[in-house]
Amino acid sequence: MFLTISTTGTRERPATDLGFLLHKHPDNAQAFSTSYGTAHVLYPEASAERCTAALLLEVDPVALVRRGKKNNTADAALAQYVNDRPYAASSLLAVALSTVFSSALRGVCKARPERAEEPLPLRVEVPALPARGGPDLVRKLFEPLGWAVEVERVGLDDRFPEWGESRYVRLVLEGELRLAQALRHLYVLLPVLDDAKHYWVSADEVDKLLRAGEGWLADHPEQRLITSRYLSRRWSLTRQAMQRLELVRLADADDTDVEEIDNAVDESTDTEEKPVPLAVRRREAILDALRDSGAARVLDLGCGQGQLVQELLKDVRFTEIVGLDVSVRALTIAARRLRLERMGERQAARVQLVQGSLAYTDKRLKGYDAAVLSEVIEHLDLPRLPALEYAVFGSARPRTVLVTTPNVEYNVRWETLPAGHVRHGDHRFEWTREEFRTWAERVAGRHGYDVRYVPVGPDDPEVGPPTQMAVFTVRETAEKEAAA
């Protein structure tokens, strides 16, 4: 992928100031590692009269397949490796822009602050750009922003004109804009024209869009199309972004702050305390118990979509975290939630997601300080529970085991839960407090653990808490015997 940014100047205001604004010296060719290859910055020309900075992104197709989104189409096996990603501008190039020119994107330049604030005569060239919508859409997106647009369709093959035109265009933009504005336009509109992204689009993409779109997106005539495509047509995120953009537009019209417009709730008089969700209370109780145990290496058995793993990563005392689940789909969602593909090397070294079943012993689970079974046991058929008991308490044998499960007695307090129904369609059983304690005492006695019980959620004097938690701790004598 290739993109150039050029400007002109005079001896008094030389074009080579572009190097200061981009924070990249014109005399040096520099390379930057990215998750998907290497980004090169070089200057084909650099004089007082004219200066051109080029960004060349060499994409590693194998890294793109390993770290990118899964392709489930019929031609996936070939399409993952044979595609336009190494050649045509896309979200890969947009991410490289934001990584390599991050300070310029924010308009920060300590060496030439006055130049960062003033419009420059800019020329941007992109030799190959996917444009779903053709040249007309390219003009609709860039011309309202002050660009003079020169766009030319690229044929599929000059030797075979009967094959027709491709979806690619050669794009040249010219205009007088601040460099930061130009980079923000490209950062947003390159993936919009491609109508695809190489990574999973999550809620934080809304904030990225609003930051890059500050000062121009709220009033753009194609605002809805830009927002929808940038957010991969995810309706909930698009609606959220559109609402926030409307607030920005109203604030600009009234010459006031967004906070003054978005004042439907007066927080100074809103004294009603919102209830904390039970899932949050459960994770808080688990984290407190793990901290009390002194555990550093933790197993989340039946980790699901990774909510607990995400909370564990926030606490540096947990140095190694393994999330295990039988569902590959759940692990894929967990990886997206944790943003493993964008996680720093040191943080990534702390976490591992593995596929496995608790119905079988697994050598990978041995030697850990603590294991968590949060809302897991009730998803097993009762005849299969002894296999889980031995796999965790007998074979893996962590020093501490935390088990949470619903308290069926509390179900009468759920107004929306019909009488006699369990809380989730996949629950095979739900135990009373006595049934849970009978099971826990039997398991603890058989495998050499002590056990205590912790209520999770409001502890109703009649029916108890909504969730019951057992904290198993290896007895010292049992631990010595096991070691011997």
C-alpha cells in the first residue's frame, strides 16, 4: 500500500517544514513494525520549494490471516491469502497512518506550532484505492471537506478492456488544509470507501470516529453513510455515534458545550442509587476472594466470553491468567473482548485462552494457585459432575478453588421468572443452599480441602443470597501428602 503527501513552500516558509509536522526527518528513511507488517516513511523529494512524504506499508499476508478477522466464506481457504490487502489502501493503511503519524494526527508540533495551526497547500495521492460506490462517492465524501478531487477508475486489465472497470480508483486530492485535518479525513474515509475493516469493530470505535471526525463529520452531508460504513454497519454503534454527532451539531449551533446540551439528567439532584448487576457483584466477590488467597496464577475454568479474565488483567498481582472453555465461539468472542490482537507484548504474556473440557483431566491445568468455576457446574448433567470434580480437585489441584452457582431458593424473588423455571435454559439443575453445601462438603472431604461459604448479592433473611459461593482451600496436611 502506498500514499504520498506533498506540499510547496518558499525559502522563508520552506516546504521541508512538513518533516517537522510529521515528526519524521526528510533525510532519513524510517521503518516501523506493525501487527500486520512494516510501515516505511521516506521522502522522494525534499527542498524548500516542494516536499513529498511517502508512506509505504508492506503487509505480511500470514500475519494478517493469523491476527485478523475470520473469513467463513466458501472460498475462505484461498481468499485469506490471495486478496488485495497488500496492495490497495484500506483500514490497514489507516491504522498505519494513525500509528506512524500519531502526533501529526493530533495537530501537535512543538518545533513548528504555528505551522501546525495554519493551512498548507497539500496534495495527497493514493495509487490504488478500493471505492465501493465508484468515483461519484469519492467526490461526495471529499469535496465537501474542501478538497479538489481527481479520481480515475482503474481497469481490470488494459489488455482485455472487455473485462470492464475494477472497483479500484487512483485518487489525487488537492487543497489548503491543516495537515492534521487532512490526516483525519484519510484515517476515516479510506476504510469507509473500502467498506471493510481488517479487525473486529467494538464500542471503542465510536470514540475513535468522533475524535477523528471532530470539526467536520457532524456537518458532512454523507454523515450517515460514513458513520455506518466506518462502524462496519453495526446498527447499535451507528445509532450511538449519530446521537453524539447530533449533540455536537446542536452545541455548535448554540455556541455552547456539549455537556450543556446533554443535560436531560441533572446528576446533582439524581440521588437514587442504581442497583449493581448481579454479574458485577459476582465478579467483585471472586476478585476479593482471590486477593485474600494471595493467588498470582489463576485459572478461569468455563471462562465464557472473558468478562472475568478482563477484570483479572486489570490487577497486576495476577501474573498469569488462563481462560479455558469448551466453546471455540466463546473463546473467539473473549479474544475480541480482550483485544488480544492489539494487546501490548507484556500484557499479552499474562493471559492465555485455551480450548478444553472439564470432563477430562488436563495436564495444562496443573500447578496453578487458584481456579474459578463461576456459574459452571449447573450447566453439567449431574452424572457428569464427578468427572469435573476429579479433573479440578483431584488432578489439577490448585491451592484455592472458587465455585459459584445460583441459589434456587432466591428464584421466588425474581418477578419475571415463572414458578418452577430455572434462570437459564441451559441449566441442568439449580441447588438450594443445603444441597450446595452437602455437595461442597463431600468434595472437600474426598480431596483434602477445607471449605467456607460466601453470600453474593443481597442476603435475604428468608431465602438467602441470589448466588452462593464456596471457597475451597487445600488442607496443609493434604498438600504435604500430595507433594510426598
